[in-house]
Amino acid sequence: MEGPLEPEELSSRLFRHTPSEEENLRGNAANVFEGRPKRVVNGIDSFVLSAERTDRTLDEVPSSPDIGAATLLHVKKTTRFQYHPMHVHNWIEFGYVFSGTCRQHVNDSAYDLTKGEVILIDTNVPHSIEPLGEDDIYLSLVVEKSYLNASFFNRLARKSILSEFFVNAINDSARHNSYFIFHSSDSHRVPLFFNELVCEILDPSLNSESIVDNLLSLIINELINVYRRDYFNETKEGGRLSILPVLTYIEKNYRDCTLESTAEHFAINPNYLTTMLKEQTGQSFKPLVQTQRLNTAARLLSNSSISVEEVASRVGYANMSFFYRKFSDRFGMTPKEYRDQALISA
């Protein structure tokens, strides 16, 4: 029985010339989007790719996935040695530089991506790819928008106020610019998780859907870490007081910290702290503390058997009615219902 696809074999398959690449090397490159409809998007004449599999496989695919989530998530390899003109699509794309470099034009800006870097491109964003060389492998993780909305960003954002801050920041930037670049070339986890994910999609195992779901979750978590590092460096270089230490302090002291005690800890005025929180998170102090308490309560309900009353007490709630109301407001269900749902999902 043939074993699962290993990362080493994946590399060999990706570097192997496809028939289209052989034709390109012989000087017979064709427009990969020939015959596709065009429209003007953001003032740019662009080919329009739809969600049908015929369009999603315009770029060479090493193999076809055969898992239940295939209609929502799959991978493709961009054909080397030819230009990929401006195009848009109705899915979300995680572009990953597996090897070498990749020069892309997104809207009216050009970016040189290096090995290990990731670009998140939203729907209907004009972008093109310059010809890739022999050592340049660019993979596109094609994700239907409903897949991410339902499974990932909302779930990740509820782990802590720090992760919520970064998820919201990434979402805001993506909404504003319609794309986001993660400078992840120094991350050892991004290539590890991406390679495993691609192997699993191309050569599904018995529990493939669950494995793919969790690997994508790991990738996004690591990309949040990458963004956190970049954000810290940007605020440090810009001479601004970073909000990260404040959010970290609230995460550790959410049970009993106050606006005054937190401001005192950082030797700043409480009013200034309120303004800074509002500007950088969109929330004031009390809602942030409330969010951290409720996130921690949800985690305790999912991962322990202690009573709901004990959970409320541990996260700083003395009034059970208030706790129930706030929990239901945030999660749309009672603490018991949340625990029951977590047990079913486990």
C-alpha cells in the first residue's frame, strides 16, 4: 500500500515541469486566461475567474483533491515561465511562496514576495503575477469565503483580547486594501504547516477534513503571530506607545484590574489610557476586561468539568445573573448550552 505524500516528495512534484511549463520553455506561452470574460475593477481591465473548478484549475494543479471540503478549499500551483495578467476571482486566496520569489502587482502596487511569505487576497481584487523562474514555486490556497467566515476568524478572535485585536486589525486592513501581506519568511512554522496542508489536500488521509481544518487554523494562528511581531516593530520604530503590553496586562489581571490600576502600572493618565484603547482597539477598558473574562469562561466550560458557578467565580463574576446575561450576549447561548456544544464537537 502506498504511503501518504511526504513534504520531500511534494517538493519534487512541484519542481517537476508540467506540460504547460514545457510549452512555455519552448516559446509557446499562451494567455492562461484566454477566452475568459473581462471587466474593469478599480479602474483596471481584469479577467474574471469564477468558482467553477474549470476556472480554478487554470494554473497547474499537482493533483486533484478528493475530500468533502474540496469545493471550499483546494490548492493550485502557478505555472512558471509565463505572465499571468490582471485577473479577479470570487474566492479568497492565500498565496504562499514555496520557493524562490514572486513579483505580484495588486491594484496599482507591486510587491516582491520571498520564500515563506504569504499574501492574503480578497475577492474581486485585480492582481497579476510576473513570470516565475525555474526555482520559483508559488502556491495558491483557494478558500471559499464562507469557509473562512464560518470556521476561522470568528473562532480565533474569541480566544483572547490580544488575538481578537490582531484578527480585527487584519480584517480591517483587508477590508480597506482588499489584501494583506504577512512577512513570514523568518517563521519556521509557516512552511511546516503549509507543506503539511498541501500534502493533505493533494493526498487525503482517512480524517482529511478534520486535518485540513486544523492545519489551516494553525496557519492562521501563526500568521497572527507574524503580524503581532510586525505591529510591535512598527510601533517601536514610530515612537508610539504600543497597545500590546496593555492588552497583555489585562489578559493576566482581568479578574481584578481596574482602569486606574492599569494606568498606574504603566505610569500614564487613566484618560490617556482610555483614549489609546479606544483609538487602537475600538473599545474602552471595561468591555475589554469583560471580553477577556468571557473568553476565559468559555475556555473553562469547554475544557473542564467544574460547575458553571465555579467558572463564573474564577473569572471574576460574583453576580450569576449578570454572568449569564453577558455570556449569552457574547456567545448567543447559555453557559450550559455552550458546554454541551463543545462536548458534541470534541
